[in-house]
Amino acid sequence: MNSATRSDEPKTDVDARRDRLARRIHIFVADHHRRWRTCREGVCRRKRGCVAPHIECSNPVPLPPKSEAESADAVQKMLVEFRADVERACRASAAREAKQGTR
């Protein structure tokens, strides 16, 4: 077994654990709301709980409606945060380039 094969094994194990955890979270949320009772997946109704055959629940909880003002505020906040992140990344990149230029 070469070193490349060994380094791939733990990554696969971590991905499998991450998938199992995501599945359990989706199942927990769907079971909490008892959405399995009206699920279109027959297996969920038979098991009397969310089985999440496609990783995510087929019968998700609907999001609460938002007014236009709330949506606009949320979009504005997201844009401000995004712009701050971009500016921060640009400053960090410029600082790295300046530091590399002095070496």
C-alpha cells in the first residue's frame, strides 16, 4: 500500500461520517415536526419517521413568509457583509504581496 492510498482512506471515512451526521440532522428535524405523516415517500410513512432516502427530507418545513421590507433589509445586510469580506480579502492579499516583495 503506498502513501497516496493511505492518505485517501481517512478522508473517505471523514466524508462518510459527515454524510451520516447530515442525514441524522435532517431526520431529527423532520421527525420533530412529524412531517413524515404527509411525506410522499412511502418508506417514511411505513417506518413512522423520516428515513430521508435522498439525504434531505422530501417533505421539508416551509419557510415563514417575509414582507418585502424584511427581504430587502436581509439582502442589504448580506451585501454589506459581502463587501466587507471582499475588502478584507483584498487588504490581506495586498499585505501578502507587499510582504513577499520586500523579501
